[in-house]
Amino acid sequence: YFRNPEKLVYIPNYADEEQFKYSYKEWTSNETFKLLYPRRLVAHRGYNIFMGMCEILLKEGYKIKPILAFEEFNIIKFIDKYPQYKNLGCEIVHPKSNEIQELYKQAYLTFVPTIWSEGTSLSAIESISTGCPVIVSDVGGLGNIVLPEFNGYIVPPTINDFVRITKKLLNDVNKRNELARNCSCMNKIFGKKRWEKQILEAIRPILD
């Protein structure tokens, strides 16, 4: 990189703005809040952080509904490994690529609690583009996607930190709704058209 920086171009991931269309839902404080984890069932994606957070929030009386949207998973193996989660009222789904946007639309918050190895997360971009604020860890390229207190929050990858910031937004529905409204301007920024334009600009010297 340092020898030939002019040969490298940073191009973030994208969400197809036609599929992940922005929509806004005005939440109120008397609802059951759906908290979405749209990630893989692997340790470094932080599902233990998400589940640990949900367990604490439920014990403290918060009206939440954990939703685990795994790209691939063995539900029997998962429940056998974590029998304590049977009583948490978790919804476990395996959405197709054209179904995940509906989960983002229905969610109060989306969580990307990565512990290590992360680029510009597709899950985070898709959620923001659809209009759902994201709580992410300060790992890898996640800080290039989330503007703290604008379209989400960035915290260290620990259960306590995710509990702290999630409580803040569960107790302040107006702030969550403000974050969701701010997501509207991010749709084009992280859209497919922007990505295609950057790709073409990067390879044009080779094509000319």
C-alpha cells in the first residue's frame, strides 16, 4: 500500500437501492421492540454479545423481541448449545436474499456486534438504507458506515456496552425515530449506483 498508494482505491460495499428502499416507521413507547441480528452463526460476528444483551434486557423488564436472521444455521445445534435461549422468546429465521429487507423494516434496531474481522458490513448498509438505525462495534470498517448519533451508534464489542446504548434508545423512542429519519439520506450514499460509478472510475484507465 505505501509503495503504490495511487494504485489502490477504497470502494465501500453497497445495498441495491431498488431492493432496500428507504421507509419510515414511527415507533411509540408502548410497543414490543424488535431487535434484529442479521448475521452468521459464527463467534467473530458476535451473536453471543447480542444474545447476552437481550437476556439482560428481558430480565430487566424491557419489552423486546430478539430476531436472529442467520444466513446459514443449524437450529437444533444452536438450541442444544444454548438451551437458556428457549425461554427468551427468540424468533429464528433463515430469510432469502429478497426477504431480509422486510425484517429491517419491522425492526426497531439492527445489531452488528462484530468482535473481529469486519469490512464495510453489508448487513449494516442494508439496514441503514432501509431505514433502521444500527448499533455496531468499533471493529474494522464499521466506523465508515455509522455516524454516531446520526444513523446509529458505535460501541466496544462487549455485552455491557451494547446493553448501555440499547437501553438509551429503548427509553428514548424519539431519538430512535430521529436516527431512522436520518437514514433516508444514506440510501444513495451506499447505493448500488454509487458503487457502479466508483468501479467504472477505478477501471477506466485500464479500459482507455
